[in-house]
Amino acid sequence: MDINKIKTFVAVAEKHNMSQTGLSLDPSVISRHINDLEKYYDVKLFIRKPKTLELTPEGQLLLNKARHLVEEFESLKFVLSGKEIHEMNGSLSVFTPTTLASIFLLYYVADFKK
């Protein structure tokens, strides 16, 4: 299965709309991707309503798994390109009421810095 079709499905499922996905794809291509997935899995993924799309139970199950799959593919790009982040650097600013900082936050700062 093409990962681009999975990415398209996730975008459509999160927006409940094929035309507002934020993808630079023609709506007919988006529709074709969804239809291909429905044929591949032999299930209906969306209930098409006049102004929105509603996930079927099978669509919700696929969305839960597909989000994880897309995250894994995105992280794989960094691993293969050698840009994997092993440690964080830079500054961190925390704005909090004084009471919270003195009682709670300072307790955890030492471990965070390690």
C-alpha cells in the first residue's frame, strides 16, 4: 500500500472534509486515494454526508493505526538521512507563578537537565 494514500486518508479523516486537507492534491486525486484504500481493505471508511465526512468504525480503526504508521515513516526519513536527533539543545523558557516554581518545578529541574 502506498504511504501517500495513507497520509491522504489521515488528513481527510482529521478534517472530515476532502477539500480542506491542507494537501496540495487535486480533490479528484484525494477521492481516488480514499477509493483505492476502500477497495484494498474491502471496507467503507467514510459515511459521506452533504457537508462533511464521518468515519465508519473501520475507518476509525484504520485512522488509529495509520497515524502511528505515518509517524514512523516520517521518523524513518530522519534516520536514513542521518539527521536523527539524539539529544536536545538550546534554551527552554518556563513562565509560571512563583509558588508553583518554588514548590513543584525546582524539584524536577535537576533531573531534566541531566
